[in-house]
Amino acid sequence: MSLALRDTPDGCTLAVRVHPGARRNAITGEHDGALKISLTTPPSDGRANAALIVFLADLLNIPRANITLLTGASSRSKTLLLKSLTSAQLHTTLLSERSELS
């Protein structure tokens, strides 16, 4: 996995590429260093952003309050701050999730 993860004093950042209105919620791969995520929620009124935070919080087993949308509120390309996680911890968790899906 070649994700562009960056450690910060508060945690780490994660770039994502979201596909709203999909058939199911899932990690579907990578795109230019970003994690590709499909969400069933349509992209209206910020609902897909909220669904993204819920999906990642459940996946990473962290509180929703630990995930902040930094950039891309109205774009498919987004950057998130994941508080209390290092890039190494995030990478390990995502690798184990991907292997469970295979």
C-alpha cells in the first residue's frame, strides 16, 4: 500500500478519494496516494462527509470525534486528520483490513 500518510503533532493525515452513491460502503483501492472509499450515501448536504467519518471511525475503532475533515468538503478528494493514531498504526490497520477483504 503506497498511501500518502503524514504524521502531525495531533495524529496523522490521510488522503481519501470518495465515491458516493455506491452499492456498498467499502475500501476499494488506492488512487494517487489516496485511499479509495465507496459510500452508499449520496453527496448532498454533507451527508457523504458524515458517512465517511462514521465509516472510518468504525473501521479504525476510534471515536468519531477523533476524525476531522481538513480539506475537500465539497470534493471527492479529501484530507482527514486522524487524532491519536500514527501513520504506522494507520498503515498496519489498513493493511489488515485489506487482507481480511481479500
